Amino acid sequence: MLKYGIESTNAEMTLNMNNPNKYRIAWIGKKTPFCGNVTYCREITEGLVDRGHEVKFVHFSDGPEAEDEVKIPYLYKSQMYTLPTLNSARLTQEALAEWRPDVVHASLPISAMDFNLPDICRKLDVPLVITFHNAFDRRPSFFSGASYLSYQLYAQNMADADRVIIFSNLHKQLLEHIGVASEKIEIVPNAIDTHKFTPGPSHFRQKHADKFIITYMGRIAPEKGLDDLLKVFSRLHLPDTLLVMVGDGAQKNLLQSVYGDCENIIWTGFLGETDRIDVLRGSDVYVLPSQVEGLSIALLEAMACGLASVATDVGSDGEVLEGGAGIVINPFKVRQELEFTLPLLHAHRDFVADLKLKARARVEERYDLADNISAVEAVYHNLLSPRLALAG
């Protein structure tokens, strides 16, 4: 590896002149522990490789590394943030200098090393693209206030990048408010593979054939508003109805100790992709009562599997369900609105069936993975085509 501080020349950082639309992409992101960012990183990088790009995945991990990855040491790692070692930034720069990518794309793992990336890329003369996943909400609340602080903390980091990928017009307005130049912002919504996440047969449904099934899937954490969902469900006593809680997180043990005696609530813990799809296909309604969100991949997966979807109007989730593709509820009135919405859906299965069709159609229309990857490729091309012209 090259020593820290040695800058590569333009001649060293060459683009692929034989096929100028295929790039060498250093992708900085997460592979573990499981969260929406992990899914995003996996789906986009696999899609880019399938289209002929060369991707080197840079992530915090230990143990031997594969040919297509670079593992960076760390002190601590969780779903929320990573604590790097003191030499993480140096090792990252050395790895990038040795591999000579055309572009660095950081789906920020939320670590102190994030703030070194603009300087590292400047030294190596490589464009930096940032995807910023942090949850947000335009309304003042405890969780949105904490989230807004993170945006302020990362404001200069995003302003120093060459491009910043975010998920919606509302998200763009927030970035502009904190000082990120409009011309640097690219709206590329989260997306999922609509050929993989589809309605279909379900072993889970076969086990509970006579039940109306309401499902939550995601991190089990305070900002997800799950205490409200569990409290409302346990009080309603809807006949022949199950609430399925899919996922793990900091609040799981506490909530399970409070609501664990309710026989109509199933706690699955973390599920792999195949089992998640099976549960979603077997469910009727997906509920996401979050107090703050970015753009929920779990919501998109549920809609793609044909679930009638209910979500709070936080982050970009309200845009996902707008125009009748689902039911949008007020994050400040979650209990009251769930107390009305859940019995309504339980009593009107024809309405549920209609919402299922609309949810699937919305994902196919706006959030298909193939379109998302094409949009990311366009970001790269717009950044790199001037360099190709100079090199030519």
C-alpha cells in the first residue's frame, strides 16, 4: 500500500478508456450488523457489478478479506454507528491510493472516519459521492431534534462532497437549508428488487390460515414508536388477528417483557431475507409507526410483497404512500389513529385488498431497483464524463 499523504496524479487515476461507461467504484458502506443501510449497500453494489462495473467494497470488519473488498479495523460497531481505530483513515487512504478507483461512493456508516473522506478524496483526486441515510422529520420533536443535530454535524461533510444522494424533495429541502448546494444534490429514492419481493405463496400464511395478520418489520428501537403499536393492539382485542414483530434491537427485551404474555403477538427476532419475504407474503397489513425516518426500505419491501401499508408521515415515507397507495398517520397521534385504522382494516377486507394492489403498483412505478441503479450510474457518468473528455 502507498504511504499516507502520497497523492496520486491524474495519470495514475485513469478511467477505463476501452469502455468509458464502466467504472472502478470504491464503495464505502456497511455489511453488518443488519440495517437498512446494509440492504442498500448490498443491492446497489451487486447491481453495479451485474452491469459490468468493478466494485471494491470498503467496510469496517476484521478477519481475512476477499479480493473485492477492503476491511478497515474498528473498536466498536452497532446498527447506529461505528467507532473506528486511530489508523482507520490512514489505512483507507492507502487502500484507495493502491486500487485507484474512478469514484468513491460512501453510503455513510456513521463513524468518525466519515469526516476524513472529503480530504482523502481531494488528496487522491477522486470524486466523492455520498449517500446520506439518516432519518429526519420536518416537525419539531425529541427524535427529529436529535436527527437534525446529526444533519448539522454532517453539513460541511456533505457540502465538501462532489455529489450527495438523498431520497425525496423534502429531503433535498433539508439539505439546502443546512447549506448543501442545490447543484450537488441528486434525488435517487431507495428502491428494492421487485422481482425478488413479490406477492406469492407463504409457509407462514399456511400456519396461520385463519388469521388476519398485521406485521411490523425493522429495528426494534425507541424512535420506531413500537410501544404505541403494541399498546393499541393489546387493547383492541381484534378477533382472529395476529401482530407479528420482525426484527431485533435495543428495545426488544423491554417490550417483550411488557407484552410477551399477549398470545396474539409473535416475536420472530431477526430473520434472513428468505424468511422475511415469507412472513411478508403471509401478512395482510404492514404498520410502521416511526417518529423519525429516512425512506424505509422495510416499508418498500412490504409494499412490494403486496401488503396494505400504514405509516407515519415522517421522513420520506409520507411521499411513498401519498395519493392513496397506503394510509398515512400523524406521528403525534399514533395511538388515536391506530385505534381507528386497525379496526377499520380488520372489518373491511375489500379495502385491504385494494390497498394491497395499490402498494405493489406504487413500488413498481417509483421504487424499482433497476431504475435506482440506472440513476446512480447517471450520477457517476455526469461526474466522470468531463474527465473522460480531458483524458481523450
